[in-house]
Amino acid sequence: MTAFRALLITILLSLSIYTLKVGSMHGWNLLPIFFGDIFALNWPGQFNYDFTLMLTLSSLWTMWRNRFSAQGIGLGMLALMGGSLFLSTYLLYLTFKCRADMKQVLLGGNVSQA
């Protein structure tokens, strides 16, 4: 579990630093560039589209884990927009909340169905 938490912290810190650096150099208006590449049908667009689908899966998992409650839907929207910054933070929080029980971390309120 320590290695998993270390990985999550590394992701969170390195991506935060990278994001702050890029944002300070190029501004914070990401969405027109992000979707512009998708509509251009180029390789950066293919990557962005693939990433969008991964964000969608992360969002749906987060909502499902929370049994599509209002809180779960809110967290799912954060997952959709927050990407790895959200997911690494959320998983790190869950490893402590669930006392490192990965079944509970991954299944949440659905643990009784497993």
C-alpha cells in the first residue's frame, strides 16, 4: 500500500507542478485548444479524444462507486474535469478512509455485491 500511496503522491505533485508551469506559460484557456485538436483530426486530437474517454470511464466509476448519489454525481463531474489531479487525490483519500482495504476503495458502497 505504501508504494501505491507513493505513486499517487508522485502523480499529484508532478502533475500539479507541470500544470502550473504550462498554465503560467500558455494561459489557462485549455478547452478551445483541447477540442480544436480533436476536431482537426490529428494525432494530438486522437490523444485528446482517447483521454476524454478515459476521463469518462473515471467519472462513471466514481459515480458508480458512490451508487449514483448526489455526492457521487458531483464527484463524477470533478473526475471528468479534474483528470489525474482529481483521481490521484480521491484514491489517496480513499486509501486512508478505507484503511487500505482495496476492495472497499474500489467498490465503495457496492462492496456487498462482490
